[in-house]
Amino acid sequence: MSNGITRRSFMKRVSTTMIGAVSVPYIVPANVFGAKAPSNKIVMGCIGMGGRGQRIAKNFMNEPDTQIVAVCDVDAKHYSTARDYVNKAYGNKDCATYGDFRKMLAGQKLDAVSICTPDHWHGLISIAAARAGCDIYCEKPLTNTIAEGRAVFDTVRRYGRILQTGSHERSRQKARFACELVRNGRVGKVHTIQVNLPCTEKHHLAIINDKEKHPIVPVPEGFDYDFWLGHTPWEPYTPKRCHFSWRFIMNYGGGEMTDRGAHVIDLAQLGNDTDNTTPIELEASGERPHSSLFNTFFNFTFKCKYANGVQMIGTSDGPRGVKFIGDKGWIFIHVHGGHLDAEPKSLLKEKIGHEEIQLGRSSGHQRNFLDCVKTRQKPFASVEVGHHTAVICHLLNISMQIERKIKWDPRREQIIGDTEANSMLARPMRSPWQL
């Protein structure tokens, strides 16, 4: 721009003035910035282009008001594959590729980013994206530690960004309907929430029964393994440490508790009207595999108590999902898919009145994010929602590690009277990385 204002500084000014003015659209005509094409589309970059990252990118490409212009991954095979399908989808050859998210944020004019990296990278990349003036779609769990989650929460709020956590189950229309029934008293006074997290799928059993030696081998060409490790302790390369299996190693993920648990517990939060808080007492037990590499928990049981008196209990029984139990009946939401069961069955034929609590609807989780980028309204799985759901998952993992009950102060985000447990809310970061 001729007056010396950069696009990024302009966007930051716009975002600051639009906080609270939700009716003002965020997308600005590209001729304001001297671009070649009209900027009626949300310009996106995608960070983390493995299997999940590619699926999310394709979902965004299916939305007519979105344009992906750059992809980033520490594995050249991933970003090369992503670049090719992005170019093919748009009929061009100019999708930029990066191995370093910092260079992408500095080198591209982006409205938003998607973050589909391993969990241990969610926090630092989300913070960098918010500071760069980007709105953020970040896969669940929001972060890999509670301290990182608080830092993301504060940074997103400070810079006035929109963040949608990838807890897509809460965008399913049947799930939202079930939570409306619960919050409008159709099952009576809720006293118990039952969470089912079975660990019986093929990949679970492979980890549980792992007896491999996991030999150290050369890092594949084109894979920046040191960058992949990032702020976590340095470890020698072995293939199953990375791509997909990382989620069952505590340094990089939280196992099934933060994988599917972040979906099911997230719905429990929505139905219990506790998106803005967490339980005050948590107790969990579980089993770790007898593996030289994998160390997250399976076959767990847990019990949580909320300040409102509701208890949330969890087991590894099936089917996967969440049941809200009241003094007049119950509703069960199946995850994944959103199929509902209830007792009495007539609950599922109820209608929610105009004067009752309504949770809104969207045609999809990515669509909800894009709409909120434009309107500056809070998305279904905002940074607040994602952080509090992740806090519960992390506290349950901590309880399993220390083998005792946790008393939690949701306001201060501190474990009460347990110095050892409190030290586990954050983890040291390998230089040069820091929050």
C-alpha cells in the first residue's frame, strides 16, 4: 500500500476494531493491498500435511470462499503431495511449500491457517500464527500441556483472533440437539455423565501388544527430524516414533485420552454447560503397554466431580460415546457418527422451543470456522472450549501417572496441595524453543 501500511498491520488494525462488532465482515477486497485477484476468499496456509492435514485441507478446498496458497510440513514427501493436489484442485502451479512454519507465516499474506501437526507442536504454532495476525483452525487436543493451552488462550485473546479447535463432533447436528435436550431439562436434573472410551481398534491393540525393539535407523531423506522433535527432548530416530504412532508417546501426545477422549469429553462439556470451566476433582487409573517406545495409558477408569455436583465417570467400555443421565431419563451420543439413543425413546422426538436454550447449527466444523472468520463471532469450539477440554484430558493423564486423586482450582488453573502434580502442568522446552 502506498501509505506504508502493510497488509498484516492493516489486518491487525481491522481485527482490533472489530472485536465486539460481529456484523462487520473480515474479508477485505484484495485491491486494497494491490493483489491481482479480488480477495473475496479467505486465504489460507496449511501446516502439517500428513493424513489428517490432507483431509482437513481438502475440506477447506471444498468451500467456495477459501483459497489455500501455501502448505508446510517438516517432511518433504508430505508437502510435495499436498502441493500437487492443491495445484490440481485450483488448476494452477503456484501453491508455495515450506518446511518451516515461521517462514510461511512471514512470507505469505494469510488470513487463516490450519494446524494438523502432532500435538506437541499445536501450542507454539498457534501462538506464532496469532501473533502473525492469522485466524486458526487447530486440531484437537488444543495443546499437549496445560501451560501451553493457557499460553495459547491468552495469546489468541490478546491479538483478537478466531480459533476453532478441531473437535468436530460438537458440530454434528444430532449431538447439538442431544445437548439442547439435556440443557433444557428433558432428562431431568443431570447427576451423572458416563464416558465410554474403548481401546479395541486395530491400532490400539498393536500398541498395547508392542514387543518390538524399535531399532535406531537413518533419518529418511527430506524429513527434518530435529525440527519434528522441536521443543521435546532429543531422541534417536526410529520410524514408529513419528507419523501417526507419535500419539502414544507422552512427549508428543496423550494417547487415547487426548485422541478420542478429546472428542467424547468435549461433548460432555457441551451438554453439562461447563465449556468455561472444568471439574474440581479428578481421579483416574490405567494401564501402560509393556513397550520400549510407547508409554500412554489404555484400559482406563476415571471419575470427575464438577462444582455443580455432576459426576463424570469413564471407562474403556463400548460403544464409544457419552451418556447424560438425569432423574427422568438419559441420552447417549455415539462417537463417531452422532447416532442417538435415549430412554424414554420419546425424548428423540422432542422439539426445542424458541424461548429455550439453542446451541446453533452449522453445515460443518470447517464451515463454522470460516463463517466466524468473516463475522468475528465465537466458533463452536473456541479457544476457551478447546483449552478446557484439553485440561480435563491432561489432568486425567497426570492422575494416572501419579496414581492419586487431583483437586483442581479451575480459576487459578492449579492443582491444590500437590507440588509434584503441579510440576506436570508444564514441561521444559529444548532450546531454542520457548513459550
